[in-house]
Amino acid sequence: MIITGDGSGIGLKLALQLVAPGNTVIICGRDASKLAEAVHLAGAQAVTRDVTVAEDQDRILSDIQAQHGRLDLRIGNAGIFLAYDFRNVPDRLQRIEREIAINATAPLTLARRALPLLEKNARPGIVFVGSAVAFVASPATPVYSGTRALIHHCA
Ligand SMILES: NC(=O)c1ccc[n+]([C@@H]2O[C@H](COP(=O)([O-])OP(=O)(O)OC[C@H]3O[C@@H](n4cnc5c(N)ncnc54)[C@H](OP(=O)(O)O)[C@@H]3O)[C@@H](O)[C@H]2O)c1
């Protein structure tokens, strides 16, 4: 199985839980040093990739295909949470695009790319990590709740 965004936080906890019963768990993030620490703690395998980059998504899946020949479960956990004043930040467009790319576009496009590999199994799974704020808009996080609502409605 592959979990994205698990050098830290919820993803690392998930990796620890899933490795324990004997699953092969592949974790993914951008920060190699964080991933190395997570590999040490969780006993998972790691790939240093950015899930917003199409070529990285392809490499994640082709490496799994080459090394394991199968994928049972894909967990989309990578995410960022940006709190800012929508009216007053000069780089709001970059922030909007970055948060949507990581929290909404990447989980959906990677899940779609993973389908041919997942569908080789009788009972494949895709999990998206959402949030309760999908149901609660907040002026302090103008885009985050929306990205979580999108994932909720796609699941
Ligand atoms: N913490 C909460 O209270 C909470 C509540 C509800 C939902 N969530 C959701 O749960 C998920 C995990 O949250 P968390 O609190 O555990 O956050 P976290 O500790 O910041 O972990 C997020 C992970 O995502 C990875 N990531 C970010 N952008 C990435 C990218 N472009 N490509 C690959 N990996 C990327 C980061 O690794 P790198 O920096 O190495 O890339 C990091 O390990 C998020 O989707 C978040 O929205 C969190």
C-alpha cells in the first residue's frame, strides 16, 4: 500500500499502524530527512516525491509496479493548511493554487493514475484523508475547508 504525506503527523501514525500487522507500506513526501526518520520509526519504505508533479506521480506508481507488482490500498493523506487574511496578502493567488493543487487536485489525479494497478486486485481500496472542516467554512482559512469539502464529495 502507499500513503502520501507521511513523514510526519497523521500519515506517520497511519504508517506505524499499518506496518505492525505485516503490510508492506510505502510512504511518500518531499522532505527526504523527514522520510528517513519516518522509515526508521515505522519500518516502512519511502519515496521522495512531490504529489503535485505528474512525473512524480507516474514514478511512484511505476516503481511500485516494478518492485512489488501490486498495490492493494492507496491512502491520500498529503495536505497543507494555510491560514491567512484573504483581503490583505499580496500572493493570495499563489496560496490558492498551491492549496488546491496539494489538497484537491493531487489526491484525485494520483488516485486516477493508480487505478490500473489497484484494479489488478479483487478488493482494492482508495482512502482520502478529509477533515471535519469540510462542513465548517472559516474566514481564517479561506481555501482549506473548500479543498476538504471537495475531497469529501469525491470519496
Ligand atoms: N492535523 C489535523 O488536525 C488535521 C485534521 C483533519 C484533517 N487533517 C488532514 O490530514 C492530513 C495530514 O495532516 P497532518 O496534520 O498530519 O499534517 P503534517 O504533519 O503537516 O503532514 C502533512 C504531510 O504532507 C506532506 N506533503 C505536503 N505537501 C506534499 C506534496 N506536495 N507532496 C508530497 N507530500 C506532501 C508533508 O511532507 P513533506 O513536507 O515531506 O512533503 C507532510 O508529511 C492533511 O491532509 C490534513 O489536511 C489534519
